Amino acid sequence: MLAIKNKYTHLATSLMLSLIALSGCAGSTGEHSKDMKANRVDSRPNVIYILADDLGYGDVGAFGQTKIKTPNIDALASQGMKLTQHYAGSTVCAPSRASLVTGKHPGNVQIRGNFAFGSFLDEEEWGQLPLRPGTETIGTLMQKAGYKTALIGKWGLGGPGSQGTPNKQGFEHFFGYLDQKQAHNHYPTHLWLNEEKFPLNNAYLHSHQKLPKHLDANDENSYLAYKREDYAQQRLADDAVAYIENNKNKPFFLYLSFAAPHAALQAPDEEVAAYEHFEETPNVGGGQQYIPVYKPRATRAAMISHMDKSIGRVIDKLKALDLANDTLIIFTSDNGPSWEGGADLAFFNSNGSLRGFKRDLYEGGIKMPTVAWWPGKVKANTSSDHVSAFWDIMPTLADIADVATPKGIDGISMLPTLLSQGKQAKHQHLYWEFHNNSGGHAQAIRLDDEQGQWKAVRRYTKSHRDNPPIELYNLATDQAEQVDLAKEYPAKVSQMKQLMKSSRTRSRIDDWNFDYWPKPKKKPMAKSK
């Protein structure tokens, strides 16, 4: 373990206004009061882990984006370290976040897919399959280490009343979305403050509906019915800034999990106006196209820029409190970008040269734009090609907090890489698996050796259920995964096949095992006349 030296709007009711004034959290910015410098005894650093939702490798300026403005994320990169080979825990939300939170790779983690209960209705907000009671999480780790702990944003690992809620999984303060389905709407009727609903000033809006046929899709007025005013992502940013203010005198761990730019595509009008020069084709919504959006390109860009501005506010607050040098910020995304909601990923070149998107185990689905910032500790304007993944965050936090790494996890601390000190241990290989609710599975391996940087992908389909072929790519010469080398390297394919078998444990959920296929639904028998 390395020793770390030196210091490290609108409310629904007047009652809620009073609570906010007392607590300084849950929507209060805390920026109108005079910033008082932190007075700390414990010299261990704060950690702020910022997670975007469905943000592509090429969606920010530091990683090649030219159309969307992200000056604050870009500043984190220029003043810190770009991690150019950092991978998500999965290619969809819940399993990726489960891997992050528990330090387990996708073949061992409890939650390996988006297993949802209920519906998009407020009265059926039942969440996703919860983490089990007693699970060791990054929250419990940091809490036991004596840190203040908070999760602000999207959770998705246990719905209301379950054993998986953040307060039961190591996070003392929670403000945000419990249910991923609710996070499909950035103007919901409520968020959650710990275990209680926190009302927002929004009428209910179903996040998957189509523009009625009688309305003109090219008339901006046709989209007014889908507008609301109380933007949840703004609330999350406000609460994060207030949390930093209120916990400045003791080391804190803040997991800040924005729901942007995940569909539905929604953003404040003033943010969208900054991109009104984009040529647009309206999205009429419905199904996987979510709600109707008049300017989908501008709106997606606005969502990312709004998140960037929120990150800028977090940085400004740290500087105002003289905490910048005592705080590690890691910024990344939970999985690759999605075309859902009318997102034009080709227009933005959201994945740069990478192949695949959300729900793919190709690089575009799991390789994340990742930045580490810690003035005076992480060298400015540097980059690292160290191969790492979400399950490495837990042991990294343990090293930072100067406590023992939990047993039985799959991660390796990245702290030597971040501090450019000591010898960095490396994974023998990385493993992923993905289980699609609509049927079909996939596996992937990343293995580096003297011959190359090997990536194997195996896709189980209806026509290849039992022994599907393995695709093999050398990322050292083919980052875009265009040239399948499986026939040229049969021994390497055999090695990958064995690793795909040995890297996983059997899941308790049948849907998340490779020998299980959902039985097709029987067609109803025709009624006799």
C-alpha cells in the first residue's frame, strides 16, 4: 500500500424549503453564503467519483469531441491524467454500477443485467434487483474507514423499501433516483432524499410516448406538452455543491452519478439554445425513441454541457474551500453511448474510431473516457495506458483511505498509476459478460501478452446458442476491431475460450447463465367462431 504524504428553484412545499434551509442539501446550492475555508484534522483526501450515463468515449473534448462544449471536463484532463484504457463494468447500467460498487467483475458480480420490477408509472416504482444485505460496497468500505459517504444521482441497485437502497449499502446521504426507469425522465415528479420521496415541481410525464399523428412534427409548438421546468440534473448538482460545503471539515467520499446524457433527451431551453445552429430532424418519440424532441441533436449536446457546467461548480466549490489539493476526482461513464431517444451518435462521432455502442462488448460499449484529477498528486497533462476497469475502484479507494482491501474482490488498486509512484500490479486479463433481456448473451476478454493486446468477443444468438464462434482482434494494431484474426491464431482462440469458461461463476438468476434460454411465448390459440 502506498503511503499518501502531506494534506490531503423550485420546491413543492414551504416545509421542504424549511428543511433545505436547515440542511443545506437536497437542492440548495450553498453558494450564496460566504465560503468558509475548511478546518480539517484528518489529512486523508476526499474522493469524488463522477459517473456520466451513456456517454461515449468521444463525447468530450479531451477525447476528441468537436461539437459539444465540455471545458470543465477538458480542464480536469489537462490538469490531471487521462486514463486511455479504462473499462466499464458492463455495457448497460445496473451490472456496470454493481461492478463498480462491489469490486467484482461481471463474471462474479451479483447483478449481471437490468433486472427491473414495476413500470414507468410513479405508482409502480419498484426498482431493480437489489444488492443483497451485508454486501461489501465502496460505501461501506469508506464508511468503516471513517469517511462521510454520499451518493447523489442515479442508483439502480435496489428500489424503494428494498435492502438495496443506498442508505442500507453504506451511503449516509442519498439524493437522487432509486429506480433506473424513473431516470428515463429528467423532469420527474420526485427524487428521493434518503428513504423518503422529495417532490419536484413537475407534472407526471411518461418517458416513452409518441407524438400524436394529428400534430405537425415540424412545428415546435407540437412539443410544448413534453416540457417541464424542474430539471433533476440541476437538483443533483445543487445537492453536490451543498454536500461539499457541509462536509468540508472531514474526509468525504461523494459518488456523484448524473443521469445524463441517457435518454430521454431533455434539457433546459437556455442550454439547448447554445446549439441551435445544428441542423435537426425532430424525433417523434415512442418506444425506444422515448419522448418527442424537436431538436434532438441540440438537446443531447445541451445535456452533456449542463453536466460539464455542474462539474465546474463542484471544482469551484473545492477551490473556494481550499480543498482542491485535498481531493481526488475521477470522471468516467457507465457504458457506451446509445442511439435511443433520437440520439445521433454518428453526427457527434460519439465513439471516435471505436466499434460498438451500448449493449455491445466491443470497445465502443465498454471503453470509457476517464480522467483523474488531484492537484499536486496526479501529474498534470499526463495520460496512462494502464489497463483498468470499474472493479479496480474499490481497492484504489481502500489504498487512499489507508485501510485493508476487502477480501474476495477482483480489482487491483490503480493508485500507483495515479500517483506515478511504485510498481503497478496488472490484471492477467479482464472479463465481461452481457445478458440481454430480449434474449441473447455475449462474453469478452481483454488479454495483453508479448504478441499483442488481444480482445476476444463471443456472441450467443438464436442461431449460435451452444458453441458460438469467437472473434479475435489485436487492439495494438486494430483499435476499431475490424480484422478478425481467429483463423490465424487458433491457439489464442482456444485460450480465450477456456478463460471465458473459467472466469465466471454461475449466477443465481437463470437468465444470466449461458445454458439458459427463455422459452418463447406461446401464441394465444385462435378462438373458434
